[in-house]
Amino acid sequence: MSIKPKHGFTLIELLIVIAIIAILVGFTVVVAGGMMNRAKSTKDMANHRIIGTATWSHSVDNKGSLLHPRIYAHIWGPEPQDNSTQEQIQRMWIAADGQDANGYDRTVLFEGQQVELQSALKDGAAYPYIGDLMVYQSPLDPTVGDVNDFTGGNANISAKRIRSYSLNGFIGVEWGADDYVGFRDDEMQLQENGYWHATETVSQIPQPSNTMCSIGEDDKNGRNLNGWILNPDSTIETWHDYPAFWDETGVNISYIDGSTGFIELSSDSLKQSWENDGHDGTTDGLKEYRAFRKVLLPGRIGTILDM
């Protein structure tokens, strides 16, 4: 009776099997990561839709008046009439000024920067229409902290911001961009250049379905201060604020009518400008500048047909 010898795997065969397993694991990780990013982007887009719808609903309930993009009242104008009015303050989507009903400040100082607390969001004009603090946070945004940490009296805040989004500084304003006279007269000379437009009500916006409402913003100073502003003077193409770069392919936005959109980021140049400048960077000839300018206030600042 003969016994057949047993043969195991050769070293080469084992290495081939291990290589195949490694490739399959790597492929699975890439696919799972892509699916997770898409899920986050979908939730981010849903947040934008809620914010856009909140802005529209506020106008329906308030004789056409939109949410105001500022979070603080402007009180440093050269003349008393240049400061924020009470009506503007009541429409501000975030209420970062003053104290809440329990006597706590709505912002606290953290690492040299003012940080908004929950009450700044809850006491803002948008919250009755949004109703969920998590809507203010993008799942794509790595800089926001746990909303439960941002409460009055909590000494253990560990992040500079609770909020990912800003409103378009050119909409919901009584006089012009952010209702800030510095943009009117000094920094951008918007009035002299023909870009100082009142857009307090929906009727003052020529194309609500093409006009940006909300955008993700990553501010080097932590929280996003007041409205998102782009210098509309296309001869110099200057960014005052930048979009967030959480998704390297592009930026989700909402429009005034509650619809949503996506603006493609075609290169790393814009992010590099943000890293270098933080604010007020000039990026001559950049495709993204023209894409964002088109949705600032089409019909009054350029048109959606601008290239």
C-alpha cells in the first residue's frame, strides 16, 4: 500500500494569496471611504436645503423679509444712521450679541477668539424654522465641536466653533452687503462701484432660484463672522471670505428658494490662496471666482450667463 505525499502551499503561492487579499482589502477601504464621503456630502446638502427653506419661510411669515446674514449688530458706523437698526437685529439669523434668558453670554472667549454657544443659534431668527442644532454643523467639517459642549457655564469647550455655515452677505440686507458701511465706503467701495444693493425682501431679488443663500465657510478666525462676502468687482477678483475646502471636488450651496446646488473647485489654487491670505486674497483669473460671483445676486451683480 502506497501513501501519497502531502503537498502544502509553496512560498510563491502564499505570497500571491496574501497579495490578492491585500488588494481586496485596499479596494474595500477605498470604496467604503467613498461611500462615507458621499453620505456626508448628502447630509451636508440636506442641511443647506433646510437653511434655504428656512430663509424662504421666514420671508413668507414676515411680509417678504429675509433672514439677515449678520450675527452681530454693527455699532461702529461714522454716523448713528450707519449702525444696525433694531429691525435688522431682529432678523439676524444668528444672535451672537448679549446674553441668553439665563443670563449667560451667547459667546465665550476660547484661545483668543469669541466662540458662539447654543443660545446664539437658538435665539437667532432662523432657529424657529430650523429647529435642530445639528443642521448648523456640516458632517464634512472637521473643525466643529460637539454641540452639547457649547452651553452657558461650561468651562470645558474644546473647539473654536459650533457652526459650519454662513449666509450670503448680499441677501437680506436693508442697505447693501452685510449692511456694513465699511464695505460701502472703504474696503470695497461698493456704493461707488455700483454694487450697493438693498435686498431685504424677496421682491428685491431678481432671481431667487439662482441666488445663493447658504455656503460652508472655514474661517481662520474660528467662527464665521457675519455674512459671506466676495468682492463683486470683477476687474480685481478679490475674495473677502472663502468657501470651505472640506470636499476637494467642490462646495454645496443653497439658493433663496430652498433649492440646492454645487460649485466645482477645479484646482488647488483657491485653497492655497486661503491658506496664504485667510481673508482678502486676490486670485487673478480664477475660474472659481467667476462661478461664485454669478450666484451672489444675479440680475443686479452680473448674470447667471457670465463666464
